[in-house]
Amino acid sequence: MKYLSAFMLIFLLAACSTKLTEEEYYSKAQENYANQKFELAVENFKGIVENYTEGKHHPEALFMLGFINANDIKDFDEARKYYTAFVEKYPQHELADDAQYELDNLGKDINDLPIFKDATADSTGDSPTI
């Protein structure tokens, strides 16, 4: 009986520590984010970042870790860490400008963002600049 218990314990520990595939992490992260389970989405995006450093979803996972931390969890230090890593590793990526914009505006009130200041100026009768 004692050996059976030990075997079951080892089996359970091994099953819990099994690494998911990149696609499984990605699918779970997207599903959790869509369901506003932000902490679980973060765990799954971290699974990609930590286990698949050259994977096809690595850039998006880094970006989303910054995005979720900045916009949903409001942990700006964590957001800064992931956005900075993204910009350093993927400076030519299509999301690099977005990551830099987020970095430049972390923690700012939405009404203080340049895009909304321009819209406010437009509504005061000033001519829009194109």
C-alpha cells in the first residue's frame, strides 16, 4: 500500500509539471483573456515566454504580458518589464511602435494621452491637422 501511495504521488507530481505545447499555452491564454481571467491569461502567456523563447507566439506573448499588466491588472512595473523586453528583442515587429507608445504612457490617465488631447482640440473648433 505504501508503494502504491508513493507511485500515485510521483505520478500526480509528474502530471502537474508537464509542459504544454506552445499552441496549448496560446489557446488557453487567449481563452482566459477573452473570459477576463487575466491572472490565468498571464500564467499561460508566461508559459510561452519562459518555455518557447524562439516560438512563433513569443513576440505576441511578451506584448500581451505588458498589455494585460498595464491595462487590466494595473501592475505598471510588470508591464514596463515586458514591454521593454519586447522592444529590445523585436524592434522591427509590427507591434514595436505600440509597445513603445504604451511604455511612454504607462500609468497616465486616459484623458492625458496625446491621442485624446488632439481630439479635444478638434472639438473646441480648432482645425484638425492632417
